[in-house]
Amino acid sequence: MLNIDTYLVKQHAGVFKWSAAYDIFDAETNEQIGDAKEEPSTLVSLLRLFMNKRVLPTKVSFYEIGNDKPLFSIHRGFTWFRSTVQVKDAEGQIVGSFKSKMMSLGGGFWVYDADDQQYAEVKGDWKGWNFKFLTKDGVELGTVGKKWAGLAKEMFTTADNYVIALTEAAGQKKNSNLLLLAAGLAIDIIYKE
């Protein structure tokens, strides 16, 4: 699942839902290669009855088709002003993290590696639909773009679709596929939920 260049992520539609779920496709072949599921704890699920989902902790696990063990996961703790999302591999080791920007017109966040060194930046456009994954030097590693899902789906559900594309430069950076795929879902969790 982590060796392709273009992903299509489709969030499951639902008007009232307790947790998010996503299907992950190879955008070139349109073959489903994985899925991701939000897995909040029982306590967090109960707190969602009384509190805004955006401030509560959450966990999203990514699975390859036919595999019950998560390939990697993203975790967000309690947040008030600035979200921090950790990306963990299958063994639970931190691969990187995202820290949302305080004042950003279209949204975005800083990307850190496992050693908490700045690795890249995810920078949104003015409308918050298109994001670029850039190194500290400004080299584009990939893009995350919101894809129009149709009038009825956009108006009456919270489901979003994203196209995540990596550039050739991303292949030269360790964990780029994993971090960019995680960034696509982090955008939805931090800014769109």
C-alpha cells in the first residue's frame, strides 16, 4: 500500500456518525488497496455526546486489504488551540508528527520526523481544499487535494474525498508515502471534522 504514487481516499458518507471511516484506492487503477478507521476509546465516544469532536482525542488506524493488523496509525490528543497528531508504525513507534499552525489562511501544519526535527510543511491554499507537502527547502514532495463529491453528498453529509499524489522527490525521502497518506487524513481530522 505504501509503494504507489497516487492515492484516492474516500470518506464514508453519513449524516450522524460516531466515527469516521475511509476507503483507500490506487488512483491509477481504481483498485481498493486499504482502509482507515477512526477508533475512539469508549470514554471518548461517550464524551462526544457532550463535547465538540474537534477537541477530543482520536486514533485512526490504516489497514491494507486482507490484513487485520494496522499498517500505521495517527493519534491526536486533547486539543484546544493547536492540534498535534502523532504518526506511529505497526509496532507503535513514532514515525513523525504534525503540529497545526496557529494563524494560517488555508490551514496547514508543520511535519516533524521521529527525532522531532522539522521534516516538512503542509501548506493549504486560501480555500483550504488543496495542500502542498513541502520540504524545509521548498521542494514539493506531494499534494493533497479535496475532490468534489457531488452536490448532495457535499451538502448533506460530512464525507470528503481526497487525492494524494507524491512527486519523484518524495521517493528519495524516508517515510514520505506514509507521512503524506497520514497527512491527508490529518487534514480531514484537524480542519474538516
